[in-house]
Amino acid sequence: MRHIRGKKALRVVSFLRSRFKVGHILKSIDLDQFQKYQRRYDDADPRPHGYSKYLDIRPWMADKLMHALYLGLDKSRPMKILDIGTGTGYFPYVCKYFGHEVVALDLDVVPMYNDLCEFLEIDRRTWRVEKYQKLPDLGLRFDLVTAFMIKFNQHYSKEQWATAEWRFMLEDLRTNQLNPNGRIFLGFNANLDGSFYDDELRRYFESIGARIWHNEVDIGGPKQSVLFDVCDRLLGVEGPNSHPNPY
Ligand SMILES: C[S@@+](CC[C@H](N)C(=O)[O-])C[C@H]1O[C@@H](n2cnc3c(N)ncnc32)[C@H](O)[C@@H]1O
């Protein structure tokens, strides 16, 4: 319970800081050029649910920045990060802004995602994540693997991944993609019934030491009291978030 309160506090701090800091990130982007994509794809997949919503770059970049701040990426040593199902590439862009090396994976079927990743100079590789299929050898090992607003688990269908599929994926990540002290951070979309995971999957995540909050599952994250972590952030001190912990 205490860690959930701490997590909430850390999230609030990250949220507020992201709203102040997003302007700095946007200044590093040629927004005149970006307007070209806003015009081209404005009606491609209408708001509020379609992917054209990501063209509203300020709130979406701020959302990704919030995650990066929450993960301590603004203060950490340069890390190697893998972002799965990256979409527009905003999260990798924020990571690169803070000096990290990022590889992103996604399908290549949505022209807007292809164009924006190219525009933001994201090292995005085309790959379809499928159940019980290992990820490809990407030529390096990662300190952090992220996936936000996950869709590859088919959350929108009756074929949604259950514990066995997630166990396969996480073991593949740990064995073949992560560095020894690596961290995995997952942000789930709601399933058809409105939940993010069933009891069995939740128990599995807990059994491997994950910290779970709402739709987020943090595996190998910092073990220090989150309260201390919030203080570290406020004081600008480098804390354990800066160096991912072992499982
Ligand atoms: C809801 S978007 C989220 C994008 C990004 N992670 C974010 O938070 O803004 C889901 C992304 O997952 C990608 N995706 C869906 N199914 C996938 C699969 N089987 N393998 C790889 N990527 C997939 C989509 O192309 C899309 O970019």
C-alpha cells in the first residue's frame, strides 16, 4: 500500500515536471516541418480514438516525457533502451533527448508512424511481435525495455495474451535482450472487459517481483522506498532509478 502511495506521488511529480519541461523538447523539433505531417494525416484516422490524435504533439510528447521522468531517464547514465510498439516514436525521441541510445520496434503498416519516426530520426526496426515468437537479435543488449499503450498482446480481442504468452515474452526478453540488471516497464491498454490483466497474470507478475500500479507493470524497477525516490528527484540527486536494479 505504501509503495502505491509513493508511486502515485512520484507520478504526480513526473506529471507536473513533464508539463513544465515539454517546451524544451518541442524546441528541439522543427515544428514548421512537423505541420506538413499534421496537414497530411489530420483526417487519416479521426480523433478521439484514431491515431491522428498523436498529431497533437504537445500533450502526447508530454505524456511520453512523464514516463521518461518517472523512469529517471533525465538523470541516469546513458542507457540502451528498447521500445516495443513505438508508434510515432515520441518516447524514443525523449530518450534520445536525454542522451540514451534507443532501438524501437513496430509494424510498418501505418504511413504516419513511418513518416514521424523517420522525421524524428528514430532507429525503428520493422517487426511484428507474435505470441511464442522470440524477438530478433537487434545487435545489442538493453538496460531498459519499454512498451506503452500495448497493442501487440491483442488486448482488443478474445485472443488477448494470457499468462503463458507473457511468461514466454518476459523470459525471452530476460534471456536474449536485457542486460543482467535490466528493467522492463509495461503500460497496458484495457482488455474487452475493461481490466488490464486477470488474477492469474497479476500473480505471475508479482511472482517475478513486479510492482504493479493501475495499468503499469514495472519489473526490475528500483527497490528503494519511492518516498526517498521522490525526494531524490525533487533535490536533483541521482537515485537508484538511475541504475536499474536486478530482478
Ligand atoms: C496504441 S499504439 C501505442 C504507440 C506508443 N507505444 C505510444 O505509447 O504512443 C500501439 C502500437 O503498437 C503497434 N503494434 C500493434 N501490434 C503490433 C505487433 N504485433 N507488433 C509490433 N507492434 C505492434 C502499433 O503499430 C502501434 O504503433
